[in-house]
Amino acid sequence: MECMKISELTRRDITDAIMAEGFQWNGRFEETEFLSRLFDLTKLPSYDGRFHNASGDIWQHRVNNLHDWDDNWIFSDDRFNLMGCEDDLFLRFLCETIHPVIRPDVTEAERICQLYNSFLKNDGFELVERTRLSGKPIYIGRYVGSLPSPGVQIIKQTMSGIDASYVTQQITRMEASVLNDPGLAIGTAKELVETCCRTILHGREVEIPKTADLSQLVKLTSRELQLTPDDIPDQVKASEVIKRLLSNLASITQGVAELRNQYGTGHGKHAHSKGLTPRHAKLAVGAASTLAVFLVETHEVRNNKLQQAGKK
């Protein structure tokens, strides 16, 4: 992220809200324990000559001397520079304050997240759920203005009635990770199409081979949905063209996922190997979203026709 897209005004509004709400930014952790999750306190200077680093003087003035620093001293301490640091660090600080390890009360964490977002939205940012830890959400910050993931908003609306909780979680994860974790976005895009196909086929009581891959799932779903209206000329030819287009979208999604596995930085790859970039993630997310929207909309159209026919 580029530095300081989150204005100083927004940052001060958030810190003022924290003070007004009266909750501890460090949650159930001691302050040095909390800050060590974000900073190497042993490398930051001490403001107290009796100690070698920040860890020592924070302990002295917040624990040993029974809080002779203000509870919200962190927001004015220039060693941490939360009012002027890069956006990524500021967002990670906010996310840590509502991490389930730090703040186990899910209701409280969600309320604080909404409070943060009410200010962050003014600069085009938001905190969203990325994943879960023991059923509790872990949040990540993202810049909405630079995340033009094609079809994601449409797919949210289109898929609202299909396996809603799981699909919504996938979409949220996909949106949040395009910039911050392209590999995760690519993998989730592939999972999204698989979920759509399996849900549609299950609803139509179609047996799914245990070894079916993404390409086979799309092919099976396309065959089941018949894809083209019954009253257009050259229906068979049109159906074949659409199937080919959908197959190409599935190939893009599958292909980028395979690239992620081949060129990702994990699993013993060379030290200088680089993962795929956000532009690769956008390609996978765009293809997967387009494909999923078409399949789900066609599924709904077919179901509506069956329901109307049953009423006659």
C-alpha cells in the first residue's frame, strides 16, 4: 500500500473514538506483549535512561509505576508514529486490536470493527474478515478504491440464496486478498466456481464423480443447465459456443491456480522466486466471477421456468 492514503484526520478520529469508547487497545494482553506482535521493541529506543530499549521503559511506566503514562500514550509516541506511519501498519494495528487472541469477545470485536470502518470509509479503506480462528473472525485491511475485481458485487447479489454463509465467506476472502495475498485470492476464485457447480448439481440431484476436477464440474453443470433458451434458432450451435466460452473461463481460473502452485514462494521454492501479483489475482477473480454469475443465473432461470410450468 502507498503511505498515508489514510489521512491524519481519519487516524485522529479513530483514536478519539477509542478514547471515547473507553476500551483498551491492547485487549487482554499486556502492552509490550501486544506491541511485540507488530514491532521489534528491542530495536526501538528507550525514553528512560535506565533502560536499553522501548520494551524496558514501557514496562517501567505502564506496569511497574502503575500507569504513570496515559492509557492511550501509544497514539502520541513518535517511535510508533501511528499518526504518520504507512497505511499498512496503521491497518495492521487496528486489526490486531480486534484479533480474537487479543479480544475474544466476538460481539465486541465486531462492534469495534464497525466503528473503525465508519471512519476508514472516508478514505476508501475498510476492515473485512479474511479467515477464522476457532470460529472467530480475523480481520484484514484493504483499500477499496484500488480493488476493481470484476463481477464480485454482482456475484454477491446473484449468489445470495445459494449456500449463502460459505459462499459469502469465500467472496469476502477473495475480495480482501486480491491486493494483500494474491495467492489466496486465486485459490479462493477456483473454490468459488467449484462451490457453485457442486451446489447447483446437488440441488438438481445430479451424481458428481468423486474425482471430478474444475473443468469436469463446469462441463457437467453446463450440460445439466442446457444453457440456451429453448426458442432461439440454431440452439445446438449456440449451446456449443456458450459451452466453449464457459470452458475457457474455467481454464483461465484453473490455469492461474496452477501457476500459483508452480511459482508460489512456499513449499521449498528457490529463495528468489516470486509469487503471482494482484493483476494475476484479478484475472482469476474476474474469470471465476463471470463464470459463476452465468451458471447461477441460468440455474435460477431454469428453476423459475419449472416452477411456472408446475403452476399451470
